[in-house]
Amino acid sequence: MRGAPAVKTAADQFKNIQVLKNIPAEELIPTMQFVGASLGVECEFCHVEHEMDKDDKKPKQTAREMMRMMLTINQNNFSGKREVTCNTCHRGNIQPQAVPAIANGTSKPAPTDNDPDSAADLAGWPSGNSVMAKYLEALGGKPALEKVATRVEKGNTLLAGGRTIPIEILAKSPDARVSVMHAATGDSVTAYNGHSGWLTAPGRPLRKMSAADQYAARLDAIAMFPAKLASIFDELKLQPHSETIDGRAATVVWGLNKGQPPVRLYFDPQSGLLLRMLHYTDTALGFNPVQVDYAEYREVGGVKTPYRWTIARPSGAFTIQLDEVINNAPIDAAKFVEPPPSPDDNAKNVSAH
């Protein structure tokens, strides 16, 4: 009997890897995105555009040294646990923040727990199942929600500077979702079919999602079929204290899965509707947060659905505004089939570090 195929490392798949040689190849790009988010920069800050393997830029050399330093600090001081990350010092700036910032006003800012690695002990927290049940009732009730097998949504992506790009979202219960932005230069696709995920963009090779990205994509997909949402988690825990969103109180439920960072679900205590979902992509160097804020719930066929949501990452935010939602519309099954990579895709896979 043959064993499972060996996992490709970053050094196997990409050129000129010197520090992150042994991480899975699928984790390299999300890890580079974490570095960019921590410093508030784009890829070209360290890399030569279209020739990412070259070492011509000094910031790339510096980044390698900083990674080695960070890994050594964690190994020598924290038993290898990832306590120190790029963001520990940089916090969205190219230069590390050596001097403490002066808070506005006389009171000290309240501490926040945005690091999944330092999450509180949840053992004594009550169950969040009743909050989830209230959410399903607010949407129209579980029986009505379970009748929705597919969903087709059309609208626009609202970008910085007032630009808009038409978008179409195709979803199939319980957890398949394909999002297509129809830009002038061609279609950009983000897809997850319940088993695998991929991304395509004009002029770029198809990129398979990492396992962490697939987990996040499954969350986004199953959120379109909320009757199944609770089933994605091993446990739901109700945070003892509420938080505020735009000055309004929100009830917070943590969705927990072993080996995964927690997912935080923020609900309106009056309406019961979901206001926000905060989840994280785990990379080799740290967590990339993704925040989705939902608004403008409207009824479609007896089921409420958000017509507007904003996706925010450290690199920026954009909003999707829907014009049309059709439940149980026929969708071509081929839309959920991962396309084969083009012959030159492997040649285009060159490395960051």
C-alpha cells in the first residue's frame, strides 16, 4: 500500500527560499501577506515586480534577518511557541514602534484581546447555542432556511476612490461558494467547492488556497446557509461581556474548533441578527485577521439576507452591495469544478523569501 504523497515545501515549489524553506508551499503566500499587513506595505516593497526571486532590494535582505531574529527569540525564550511576530513591533508601520504612543485623553485605553493565541480561558463561559437559535429565528426560522439549496447574488463591489466592479456570487448548500468580479481586464474568481479552494485573476496563474484559507472560505460559504453555521464548530461559547459596534452593544459568541483560531460572531441583542464575523488565517509567522460586517437585511422568499457587507483586512477594506438575490436558482455544476492550471503556471511560481 502506498503512503500519502509527501507535502511540497516552499523550497520545493518556489525559487530562492532561504528562511521559510520547510513550511508547506501552500502557506508561503498567506505568510507573505501577513508580513505585508504587519508592515503596511505591498509585495514590491521587498520584491522586484514580476521577478520575485531576485535579491536586488535591501528590504528583502532585512526581512530575512528579521524573520531569523523572530524565530530565534521564540525558540530561545518561549519554547518555540509563536509569541513574538512581525506585528509585535511594527504594527502596520515600516519602522518598529520603539516609543510608546500617547493616548488621547487622560484615561488609559481599555485592553483588547485580538490575538487568538492569547485567548481567555473559555471553560467557564456559558453555551452560545441560544444566541445562535435566536439568530436563525430572526432570519425566518430553521425550516424556511433549510429550504434554500442554492443562492445567486448580483451587485457591485465598492472600492476606494469610488470605483465599482460588478460581482456575481453563486452558492450551493451547505458550503460551496464562487465569487466572480467582472473587471474590465477580465474576471477575478474566488472559489470553494466544499473540498478545495482556488483563486484566479487576469494575467496571474491559478492559485490553490492553503488549508487555512480553505477554512476561511468555508466559513464565508456556510454563512450564506445559516441553518448549517453551528455545525461547522465543535462548540459555541457566549462571551460574558458584550462589545460595541458603531456605538451599539453586540453579543459575542465564539465558535471553537480544535486546532483552529476562534471565530467571533457578533449579534444584535435586540434583533438577533448577525452584525459581524471575525476570523483569522493562521500563517507560518502569525495570524491574518479578516472582519466581515453585515448590514441591510432584506427578506427574500421568507428568509432574511444581508444585501450589504464590508470585508476588512489589514491591507484595506471593500464593500459588496447587492441588487438582486435569487434563492433556489439553477446553477451549472461546472462552476464549482476547479479548472486545471495552465501549462506555464509552475514557471510563474517564484518566491518571496
